[in-house]
Amino acid sequence: MIEPDKNPSRIPYDVPAEETHPYFPDQFWPYPVLAMVALITLGVLSFVGQPLLEPGQPADPRSVIITRPEWYFLALFLFAKLGPALITTILVPTALVIAVLFWPLFDQRLGPRLARRLGWTAWPVPKRNVITGAIWIAGLWIVGLLTLWAAFAPELCLPWLYNGPVCGG
């Protein structure tokens, strides 16, 4: 007969037995379900996206190549056309990356100061903060509109003050 393990480092005596949950099946069962959901999703996406994976035109070295980035860089590709190259391709993207990295620090340190200037009792928590939420939503709208313009309306040209009309493609 095998005796149960009585090693005090493995059995938590301070937690009552009715408050514990066994690893198998309580802790184990969600992972196979999540794996199956991921596999089914990949299968459906591969079935739906199959026409996109078919080969296109054969390469022709005599043709003019119009470079277009992947879809996730389309907003930056179009934003680069809106002003001087140094500002729109180097300074603004670098400033945005730095701002995203240090946003929690800005929100923690500058937020209460701004709240005092506005006469608020406290700086709102992130879920209910109207100012930072509006900044994030406006940024996402700008990126979304530039991406959609470059992806779905490349022939649409708008007049622009800096360097003439700007087209989406």
C-alpha cells in the first residue's frame, strides 16, 4: 500500500481542502478547448483566404514596380506623403513610439497636475478617463482612416497645401 505524500512543502495545510481545486480536470480542461478553437479558426481562415494564396502574375523585369507596403504599414506610408520627409518618416513615428512606451508614466505624473488645474478632485482611472480615452480614440481613427484610404481608395486624390494633391496609392 502506498502512503500519501506527507511532505509539508507540497501540501498547503493553511488552505482548507474545500477551497482548493484539483489541477485535473478543473485547471486542465480550458486549454484543449482553446487549442481547438484556435485550430478551427485557422482552418476557417485558410479556407476563406485560399484565393489570396494563389499565385499572381509571373515576374516581369521590364515592368514598372510600384512599391506598396503591407497593410499594417499603409497608414505610415500615406502619412509620409503629407509633409516633409524628415518630419513624417522619422520624427513623428519616433515620437509616437516613445509616447506609447512612456504613456503610463505621463498619465501617472501629469494627470493629477492636469486634474488640479481643471478643478477636478482626482484624475480619473484609465477606464473612465475622458481626456486620454479621446486622445487614443482619435489616434486610432486617424490610423484607421489612413489605412482604409490607402487600401480601398488609392485613386482618390485630395488637395494638400504642402506638396500638391496627395493620392492614397
